[in-house]
Amino acid sequence: MFIALNAAAKINGSNAVTASADFSESIIQQNKLTGKVVDETGEPIPGVSILIKGTDQGTITNIDGVYEISNVEENTVLVFSFVGFVNQEVLVTGQSTLDIVLVEDVQGLDEVVVVGYGTQKKTEVTSSVAKVSAADFNQGFAANPLQAVEGKVAGLQIIRPAGNDPNGSFNIRLRGQGTLAAGASPLIVIDGVSGGDLNTVAPEDIESINVLKDGSAAAIYGTRGSNGVILITTKGGKEGKLQVDYSGYVSTERAYNVPEMMNAKQYLEMGALIKAEDPNKSFSDLGSDEDYLSGLIAKPVTQVHNLSFSGGTEKLSYRASVNYRDVEGIMINSGKESLNARIGVTHKGFDDRLMVNAILSTTFEEGNYADKKYNGTANDYRDTEMATRINPTRPIIDEDGMYTKPTGFRAYNPIAKREQEMQSGLGRKVVASLRSTYELIDGLTVGAFGAYHFNSVYDRNYQEIVSPTSIAEVRNGNAFQYHFDDTKKMYDLTLDYKKVLGDVHSLGVLLGHTYEYHEFSSFNASNSNFLTDDLGAYGLAAGTYLVEGKAKMGSYRDSDRLSAFFGRLTYAYAGKYLFSATVRHEGSSRFGANNKWANFPAASVGWRITEESFMDNFQVVNNLKLRVGYGVTGNIIQSNYLSRESLQFDNSFIDYAGTKIPVYASTYNSNPDLGWEIKSEINAGVDFGVLNSRITGSFDYYHRTTTDMLWYLSVQVPPKKFNKTWTNVGEMTNQGIELALQNSIIKTGDLSVSLDLTFSYNKNELVNLDNEVADLNYVDYGGLSEVGGVGSIYRHEAGQPIGSFYGYKFSRLDENGKWLFIARDGSEANLDDIEQDDKVFLGNGNPEYNFSLTPRVNYRGLDFSMHFRGAAGFDIVNEKNVYLNNPHFYPSNLLTSAIDSPLRDRPAFSDYYLEKGDYLKIDNITLGYTLPEKFRVGFSHMRLYATVQNLHTFTGYSGIDPEVQIGTNGGHDGWGFYPRSTTYTFGLNVKF
């Protein structure tokens, strides 16, 4: 708006329009023309410049998009222009009213994208950077703000292995798995706060999400940029009168593809069959017919409400919002309720040389967990695992109205557990930031940024005296509390210089320093043997274990510091030859004395070919830019103090002369040479637009190499005190291609049809596991449930990708239903005779290909979109099949498919259990309608919409959902699970 206002002022010279009221009083009331300017959604556009072509006479639209202009002769041409929209010339043929719909400039060459510690025009970017604006976000229910861009950025994987669990986590990878044991997710930066918590920002408050993909873009973030950077910018205030926005929706879920377990009749028939084969087998008929899985599934209703207020003047603008979310989970007694309040204020002063921006956000959360142990860690959804194992003839509730208690290995009644055990938590988060910039002289700006991030979580777990689990029964009730505080303080100081020299040279220099201090502390306590359940976890002191000396208590604290100096140089010649270079010198207290500091350089160049004169004859191509970049980033160890000797209380005492003395002992092997993982990456790309930007897109090729990977290496004892040590080892590569296309198929006044497409391919390889003291051939790791003792199923080995399955090659089942595997010499061997050396690589659990497709149609007020998302080139081990499709585990319940299974052997891992995971999801279908002005009842904007998410998955995979975890344990579909669901959402957006 400010650009348009300034432009209008320049057009009018000393008679510039400063307010619509003043203008209306000064114009000559002759041949007056009025109208309204809106965008394609019907939203009014304030600040649009309207100019009589060939003259300096013009005006601008007011806050409601309305304009008024006089002295408009017949056959005059009016030029309508506004930043971000295509200029429109309209012939006036004598009418007194002329309404205009401005079309967004799809070419977007002047679009601003967020990069590290600043912004750049899209034309100036020489690295691989993707931007998704709020208008292009996925709609409907979102458990995590990043669901808004799920499938929107080529190369960015956002996987939900826990489905729609309100308290579940996401797997996020950018350009594949780049590490063995360090952090693998991209750095999240929210309004400049690095390491931002996604739970502190509501999806409705996000303006845009920018993704820095390659090393040349991410190197300015040093150690945290190794896996890419996701920059989230929230909405700010705009000049104008108060605007009130409300958006809200109601969702419900329905479970789909729940494992089909045997009912009582099938269970008893299977028991009779097995007993006929083996008289030593036994089973029980307990007289009921129960579906324990169905008993765990609810029909939830979720409501989300977001209310925001924004407005201000040219000097002071503001935006405040309140977001309330009440998310019920599809598993009984799981859910999350949260309240987020956010306010941002921007002030300009001293002739607009000073800019101050302050943001304060606070979030309150309360969750009922479906996946927590009593120490606050993930539990792999054991309740659903247990529900699949229980004898279906066992009643859930006995004739006395009490929950029954199954017997067997780790057995319990999962429905009773969900009802009789409290697993909940309270969370409070506060994020405050202040940014100020001051232009010392023209082009030279000094900036300061400070932020404070506080996260406090209080988990409460209580098992009732009459409990479904044996541990609580023995203890006569069990209470546990866990609390932690996580605090981060950070500041940045920058000096930014931008200068245009002559007509062809553009120079930019950025210098800065950043410092972060992070502190974590926790406390936990447990007690047992209670007289009553009335106080639950709040009656922690009432258990007798405290006076008996058997209660437990623990506490912990650590801290770390990070400091860095950074700089960036940008240069452009004639707007077509582009250069950028960055360097960051960074140090961390987490590393050894010999490796605390490291340097992370990067450089990239760009060539805007369409600016060359020889392209004048190629009018079909209106934008073509080549990019090449190289950058070095790092990765940081996830724990503190591993480089130093450490002593810790080991929960024991010695009796010395009648006095109990606590025992302290070493906890790990220290490594003073522990240092950074180093990732170097080259990226070559092209940005293009053809047919007047009807088709736009980008294509990238990258090759990254990670060296000195952080790894928990096995060592000899002695001389070491422990059998593993954190060290730097090995090399890994990732290479691939990415394609993003936006196609505007039809664009008329009433109808627009567009199609967006993304595609990415990634090839990963572990080059070696060596360092100066170790020469590892391979490392076996990962396994299935301890039931059956299957052992490791993955192997790290040079020449193979991360997440490679390693096991026996299946041949057939013999006449007795026993395993026969293929030995290395080509012969068949049964499970007793097969050797460990007969194992081979069987497949890989990480997708090589990821793709998405989004068609959109807008017709007048109607809008329709579909979002398809898929992956291919990977395998899945279905752990449920291993244990639930094998009659060996009877009398535990089994899948109905086990009725026809010929297998009669103990479990073993082979490619018998691997399936292709390729899939295509109908991920989102949205139909909306924006009401015309006459039906808005006083609102400036009103839109109704309905969305269906996760409607259908096309796949050959037999499990619940092929969207399983990725990374070092990629392709593992666990026994326990959170039920998958289809979500139906009805929403409303209005503006006052």
C-alpha cells in the first residue's frame, strides 16, 4: 500500500492526494467516474493507483477499494496498477461506474522471499528457495502448522506416522536423510526466533513459509542449517481502519482400515484347528465376543476458532489474535486443548528511519496422551498393540462390573487402561521478541534483535488402585509427575548496507553477530500404595512408598551456548548477472576443546538470461534464470557435555561408619575431540516462466556430502570405561532432482483453472563408517517387538542407503509350514540351520520419489481444489503381520487373514514380510463459496467451505497406511498404532 501511495504522490506532484476526503473536495465534478477495485476473491484492494493514460492525472482507492476520478473523457484509457498485480488498461466508453478485478501477477518477479537474516526479491535469489503463501496453504484440520505446506514444496517430506494424534510428532526431512544420529529435521525459524516451537503459532496466523533448501542458502545459519531451514513469517498489521477477521471450523473423524481381528467364533475355530495339529496347545473360551480395537475408537468432534484484529496508521500498525483449539482424538481419552494469544506492533519514526517491531505470544496447552510412558517418552501406542492380542472371548467387563485382567506376557486390558489411568500434561509457552532497525545514512542500516523463549511442561500420570496392569495392582496404585522448563535467550546484531551504483551496479553487504543461551531443567517423582484414588497424581505424597523408602525422585539440569559471526555479500550487474557469498564463524559449548569453532562458507551465482538482448526473439519465454551454488553447513550433537568428563549420582549409597554416602560415577566416555558434522552441497537450478507466465516453475539438481558424522561408536573396555563413545565417523551422500510447476490453464474474468505439481527424487548412500581409529564394516541395528526375539532388521554398510533392511531371503514354506530360506550358496535352509552370514540386503524403507498434484478451479464465488500426494520406491515391514498373521502366537488373537495362513513356525525376519509401499493419496478436497456483497449481511468478506482430508489411498500395501516413519528406521510399520482416519471439516471465514 505504501508503495502505491508514494507512486500516486509522485504522479500528482505538489497536488498529491493525501486523503480521499480531501481529494473529493478538490476535484472538479465533471465527467466523474467511480468504481471499486477488488482481487480475484472479491477482496477490496486499497492503495491501487488509477492514472489517465498519457497524463499525470490520477487517484488511488481508499481502504474499501473504492475510487473516484473526474475529467474522464469518452475513449479515455485508465491504467490500474498495484504491487503484486498485473497492470490493467481499460477503455472508458461513457459509463459513470467502472468496477475492476485485478489479477495477481503470477510471474511474481518482484515478489519478496525471506532468506537468512533478511529478504530478497525473487529475481535476486541465487539459491534454491521455495515460498508458500497463506493463499496456497492446505485447508481443513491441521495438527501442526507444517501440514499447511504438506506436499507443496519439492523435496520436503512431512510424514505423519502417528496419523492425526493431537499430541503426535511428525517426521520432517528435506532432501533425504543426511545424518546417522544427529538431528535430521530442518531448522525452524519463526519470526526470526531460531529453533522455534511450532506449537506457539497457529496456522491461521501464518503469512508465508519459506524453505531454504541448499547449502548456499542455509550456510548463514551454520550448524543448524545442515538439514535445511524453514522460515515462518506470521501476519502483521496493515495501515487502515480496524479490520476484524474470524476463521473457524468444526471437524469430525472416522477411522478407516482398522486391522480386522478374529471374532470369537473364528478364534475358537482356529484354536480347534491348531489343537488338532498339536495336542499340547490350549485355548480358553471365556464366553464373550468382544472387539477390543473398536472399543478404543471414538467419534471425535474438533473445534478451532481464530479471531484477529489489525489496523493502524502509516507510522503505527498492529495485529492481535486469539486462537482456541479443542482437538478430540479418535482414540478414547486422547486429545489436546490449547489457547494461543499473539500480538505484534510495528512503529516507524524519525522520518521512517527507525522501525521497531515487537511480538509477544503465549500458549497454554492441556493434553491427554495416547503414547506416553511414565517418564514422558513415546510408548509406540501399546494400547492398540494389546487390543490386537487379547482373546476376543474375554469380556471387557465381568459380571461384577469390573474390568477384566488378561494374563500373559505384559498383558493388560487396554480399554481399562484408557479409562482408569490418567496420562495427561499441562504446557505453557511464552515467546517474546523485539526487533529494531535504524537507517544511519541512506542505504546503511543497523539492526538489533532479541528474543526470549520459555517452555514449561508438567506431565501427570496415575494408575488407579484397581488397575488393568499388573504393576499397579502390586503397588496398589502408582503416581508419577514429571516437569521440565526449557529456556532460550538469543540476540542478533546486524549492519546492512545496500547501494545502487550508477545504472548497472547493485551492492549489498550484511555483517552480524548472534548469541544464544539455552537451559533445560527437569524434576520427577513417583510414589505408590495409596489408600484412595480421589487425589490422583496430585496426591503424590500420600503413598506409603515414601515412608518405606521406596519412592523415587530425580532432577536434572544442563545448559549450552552458541555464538557466531556472519556476513553476506550480494552483487548484481545490470539486473542479470547475480552473485552472493556468505560465511559464518560459529562456536558451541557442546563440542570438545579442540573443535569448538568451525567456519561455514557459501557462494552462488545467477544469470537472468531473459534480460539478454538475444532473448528478444523468444517471446514465449518471459523468465529464465540459471542458478549455481555451493555451501558448507554443519550439524550439532544433540546432548551437552559429551566432550567432557562427567559424574552423576547413580541412585545408590554406601554405609560408611553409620553414615550413608551417595555414590557418584562416570556416565559415559568423554571425547575432547568431538566436533561438527560437516555437510557440503552443490546445487544447480533453473527458474522459468513461459507463455506470459502461464507456466512457471523451477528445476534443481543437488549433490550433498556429509562427513565426520556423529555416531555412538562401539569401543573396547578397557581401556575405555564404557563400551560406546560419541565420535565423528564416516561419510554419506545424498543427490537428487526437484521439479516444481505452476500452470495457469485458464484465466478469464469469471473462470480460472490452475494445476500445481511437485516431484523429487533422492538417492542416499553411506560411503563409509571409518575414521582415524575405527574401520567399521557394518552396524546392525533396529528391531521389532521383543515378542519372539526377532532381532535387528537394519544394517548400516558402505555402499548401501540409510534405512536398508537386512535379513534372510525367503524361499518357501515346507509341507509342515516351516521356514525355508535361501543360503548364500543357493541351497535352502530352515530356521535352525540358516546362518547369520546368510543374511542379505532386502530393500529400503525411505522413498526415492515424492510427488504431489493440486488442481484448482475458481468460478465467480465458487472455489474447488484437490490435493494428491504420494511416494514411491520404498519397502515396508509390516510388524503386525509378523505377530498377528502367524498361528505360532496363538492363543493370542490373530488377524482374520491368519485363518488361511500355512505358516507354523516361530518368527523370523525375511523379505517374506516386506511389501512395496508405493502410494497415492487423495489428501485434500475442498469446496468453498465466497458470498457476493449483497448476501454478506454487513461483512466485507464471507466464505464458507467444506474439506475432506485423507479420503482415499491408492496402494498395494496391506497394512493400515503406507505413510510410515522415514529416516534411519524408515519403512517400519509398528505393531502399536494410532488409528488412521478420514477428516470432515466445515469452516467459515469472515471479515468485518
